[in-house]
Amino acid sequence: MDRAAGGLGLALAVHVLPGFHNPLLVNAVRTTPDAVPFTLYANFDKGSVGLLLLACLAPRLASWQDARAAVAPTLVAAVATAAAAIGAAWLAGQVRFEPKLGAALPPFAPTFLFVNLFFTCVAEEAFFRGLIQERLTRALAHRPGLIFLPILVSATLFGLAHLGGGPLYMAFATLAGLGYAGVYAKTRRVEAAVVTHFAVNATHFIFFTYPALGR
């Protein structure tokens, strides 16, 4: 079941299965004058795998008590991960502090945030944390000395999945992945990783150059 779901999920995520139409929502738009052009698709195939894994395999919040227990670690992880990943990108000269508030907020911002949450964050966290990290954690439950291995593996694979953006982008994604994996390890609830992931992406989009400075 896990292998089949993982294989199907990977195939959908890389858009190799037929039958899906992923509409173009934003085409080569600059969110700020100095940013590289940004294009956005509604990737229904990737979103579908996220919902599949979320429904069938990823450990989720089961009660209000679970939700309350997850709030504090999620807030800490969101702030720390955003500071680390975006701060590293800032120090490396990849982004600037460019808040896009009020009239400066791009008109497609609500669409971007919706698509990013449900088509990107849910799908990626359900796969990397709810499937890969959770299965590794269970497999190594009798090896307390390897408690950090599932975190490192899922974060590294998450970074490698972003290699298309270049080595620096992969490094920033790996750093962010450590935050997502860490909060998942703390809570064992995929919603905590999803919220942390979305908070980082939304902070990047609203307050900094998105996706990166042009060269």
C-alpha cells in the first residue's frame, strides 16, 4: 500500500500521468520590479496526490486536544523556519525585504495563497512527512540512536526535489525542510508541517522578493 501510494504520488507530482489539465493562472509576472518572472499553474495532479496521501496515510489531528497541543510547536517552528530559510536567502543575496501590502499586494495574491496551500504545501507535506518520514520513524522506532535520521532523510529529499531551482535553492529548501520535518517529529501530525510550510511560503511571498531577485 505504501509503495503503491508513493509511486502513484510521485508520478502525479512530476506530471507524467495523463488525464489532468493544469491551467495556467499567472504567466511570467514580476511581483516586484527586481524579481525574476513568476508563473503559476493550478497543478491538479499534484493536488490530487496530496489529498490521497492525506486521507489514506498521513497521521492527522484526531481531536481538539491534539490541535491545542500542536499550536505552540507549530508557531515556534513557523517563526524559526522562516527566519532560518528566508534569512539565509537574504544573506546570500537572493531576496530583499520588500513588503507587498495594501495596494502593493499583487492582484493574484489570494489565488497564489490558495493554490500554494492546497496544491503545494498539503501535497508536499503529505508525501515527505506523512509518508516518507512517518514510515522511517516507525521502522526505526526500536533504534533510539537513529531518532534524527527520518528528519534528515525527509528534509534532504525535500531539498533534492527543489534542485531544479539550482543548488542554492535546493540548500534553502533543505533548510526549510528541516523545520517542517522537526515540527512533524514533535507533533506527529501532518497539519503542523503543512501550516509551518505555508507560513514560510506566505512570509516569503508577502514580505520578500518573490521568487528571487533577478540577475
